[in-house]
Amino acid sequence: MATPQLVLASTSRYRAALLARLELPFETLAPDYDEDAAAARHPELAPAELARQLARGKAASLRAARPGAWILAADQVGVLEPPGAPKLLRKAGSEAAALAQLLEMAGRTHELITAVVLASPDGSAPREALDRQRLRMRRFDRAEARDYVQRHRPLDCAGSYRIEDAGILLFEWIESRDFTGIIGLPLLSVARLLREAGLLGGACATPSHTAQRPR
């Protein structure tokens, strides 16, 4: 099988499953990029610009490995809105951190910002999109939050939840123009970028996905 023309710069199973819906051949490859270290170097950036910088960094990190491919990368950050101090929401990484984050979010509204970058093999300026979602969690107690974290372990998700599992029960309302953006890859924006690049048309394609071992 020929090497796919499109590379998804991610080992996230959620993003791979979403991109597969577009029925476009692609492969997944782990970006050679430390997003936590990069975020720590830019504490002064606004959340949207931070998401853009991280997505750009992921895409750029794979250019040498796939010089002839289009590279699609995305990064998502959350922002906890007032009342209270605005706070950046990232992946928790541990059950204790996830529990603390959920309890801080209970009864409050937050925004998810997802930046998408499609880098061209010819070195021209990448195509980019920015997706925003607003969500409000209902009030819940520590026992409910702990039960959710222990059963579903959303440690690799910004905000420490997944709406595609029992995490949906934590919410009071969701404002969304594209619910796939909540999961981590806004398909309406991705499809637009791919069409602009000539990679996605009106004809049906044969789905294909070649996965590389995560790193």
C-alpha cells in the first residue's frame, strides 16, 4: 500500500477515530514535540495563541520524517471562566489532579479552544482554523467526581472529562456549533482545510488508516 498523503500528528485514539469519519487515507505518527515544555515556555500567551503555537509545533516536528506529506495537527486547551480566577485547563495526568480539576469546574462555565494546523509539503504557510466550545458543569460532590475519575480515567483529556462517556452526566448545558470539537478534532473545520488543499472532494474515498506505534 502506498504511503498515505496525509499524516495525523497525534497518537490520540479519539482524534484518529474522528478523522477516519472523513474516509480519507491517512497515517498517524507521534509528534516529536514536548507540548508541556512548550506551554511552560510561553505563559504569557493567550489560550487561543497557545493552542495555535502547540499545533504548529506538532506539525513542524514531523516535517523531516514526512517531507512529502500534508501534516494535520491539533491542540486543545480549556479556560475556566469567572466567577473565580480564569484558569488554563490541560490534561490532568493523575487521578488526584483530575479530581481536583473537576471539583474546581463544578457549577462553572469553561471554554474549549482547539487549534488545527494543516501543513503543506511545499513549505508554504500552513492552513489554520480555530474552534471554540462553551460548556457549563452542574454542581456535583467529591464522591461523584471521584467515582467518575476512577471508573473512566479521563487523565489524557483537557478538563478531565469525556462527553462521549459518562462524563456527559456532569454537565448542565453545552453550546456547540460542532460537537466533534469538544472531543478534540473539529471535523467541520478540518474538512474545510482539506478541501482548500485539494485533499478532500465530493467523491467517496476508500477509508484507510495506518497507525504507528505511540511514543
